[in-house]
Amino acid sequence: MDRETALRLYEAMLLTRLTEERLVKLFRQGKTLGSVYRSLGQEATACATAMALGPDDVIAPLIRNLGSMFVRGATPKEVFLQYLGRATGPTAGREHNNHFGSVARGIIAPTSMLGALIPVMAGVALSFRQKGERRVAMTWIGDGGSSTGAFYEGLNFAVVQKLPLIVVGEANGFAFSTPPDRQMAGRMAQRSQGAFNLTVDGNDAAAVYEATAQARQRCLEGKGPAFLVCETFRMKGHAEHDDQRYVDPALLAQWATRDPLPRFEAWMALRGWKPDPSLSARLEARLQAAAEAALEAPWPMPETLTRGVFST
Ligand SMILES: Cc1ncc(C[n+]2csc(CCOP(=O)(O)OP(=O)(O)O)c2C)c(N)n1
């Protein structure tokens, strides 16, 4: 990874963290419609995977992958408008949190049915191959989501067809309140079904980036899909309404020492690379302005209710 990429990656991770912190404030003020789903501690897994892609590749994120959307050009203002349900947001108040896509940026909207995006992205990858395009499709799945039939069907299809698909497995300790040993036999990596498998420290942004770049290269060479397992930890509850009382505080304390942001800063410092000292303040100012603009944005008009929902 070169210096410029590292600095952009750091900025994307910091922007993700600060955006989600501001969302929590809006949630506590009763401004968001519904809960806030965070990726605290998982920013490297979301951002570094997306950062290793090419501009024509396509991603399909889940709720812990807001950072990947920022890497692809989504903006905090869009995210605030979405969480506040406003008419000028990406789905005009029809959807919540990061459930929005952008064809221009190569983002396919998250789907709530876990696992469902894997066959969809296998199809996207198949279309790339059929058209002879050098592009890769990527999506993410949690440990809980990897127990669905759709996960197995989609990945199996991609393996058999040797499709340019990267599935990032987020082994983050819990699915709602269920730890992996209560819902899966063995480890997540054993679910690769013959896909090229790499397991990395998901809190090490540089390692995640390098592993994704390797997986992508294999895809471009026609060697078939990769299942990239990132070992990380969900540092908050499932969402802000969940106080995660079922998580052993010692485990949280242990993972806090592996926070991906200071770790990546230290990795950069070893190379003599330093983020701009004013970066955090600049991002905060941008977020403040974006949140204020979103709070002033209009609500959807009742008569538009069916627009974009039902076909005419
Ligand atoms: C097929 C399906 N079953 C159940 C749910 C409800 N659900 C939403 S999130 C979630 C937990 C997901 O856990 P995991 O896949 O480990 O991801 P994480 O939340 O840890 O990122 C569940 C069960 C769903 N969205 N889709």
C-alpha cells in the first residue's frame, strides 16, 4: 500500500467512526427513525476491503460496512438524511440506515435477508465474465449470516463457475446475542466450500488490504472466488437499543486494545506517514454541517408514499 492510499484509508475509517458517533447522538436525541447500527471496531474490515478494489468493481455492503460506502463516494449527509427519513435522502424516507445503493458508484443496496446478497453478487460476477470485463464483485457476511442457505448456494455457484467474487466473512463474535459456538460447527473459514480462503486479523487494516488485493488478483486471473475471513469484534450491541449485557466485559477490554484506528496509525508511523493533524477537526466540522442540513431537510409528502415502492 502506498502512502496516498494509506492516508485515504485512514480518513475513511475515521470518517466512519465519527459519522457513527454523531448518529448515536442523533439517536439519543430521538431524531433518528429507529436504531443505529454501528461498525465500531470493524472499520478496517469494511474500509480496507473496499479500498483494495478497482473503480469499476461492484460492492454490496451490509449494516457493518458503512465504511465501504464512504470509500466508494457515499457521503455522511446522505447517511444522515437516510437515518432521519427525509424526502431528499437516497431512498426519500422509504428505507433506513445504510440501506441505499448507487449504481454510479458501484454500490448495490444492502438487503435485510442475510445471505441473499451472495447469489446476487455471484450473478453480478457472472455478468462480468460473460461480457469479458475485468471486474470483481464483493460482498460481506457475518458469522450468523453465513449459516443461511443462500450463503451456501451463492458461494457454491461462484466456486463451480469460477466467478470473480470476493465474500468477506466478518467473524465478529456475536450474531445479535448468539456467539458462533452456539450456531455453527467449527470455524467460519471452514465454510469456504472450495473458494480460495484467507483468514486475516480484521482489525489490521494493512493486512486486510493486502489480503483483499491478493483475492482480487486471483479473481481477475480467472481463478475463482475468495472467501476472506476477517477476525474482528463487534464493540457495540447489535444496534444502539442493545446494551450488550451478554458480552463479557473482559472480552471487550481485550479487543479495545486492538482498535483498528490507532493500530493503523502506528503502522503508518513506522513508515513515517502521518495523517494531517487537523483531519479530525475538519471531518467533525463537515459532519456538523451535514447533520444540520439533514435536520432541516423536508419530510416526504404523504401523497408520494407509494412512489418507488409499488409499480404503476
Ligand atoms: C435470513 C435472516 N435471518 C434473520 C435475520 C435477522 N437478523 C438481522 S441481523 C441478525 C444478526 C446477524 O449476525 P451476523 O450475521 O453475525 O452479523 P453481525 O450483526 O454480527 O454483523 C439477524 C439474525 C435476517 N436479517 N435475515
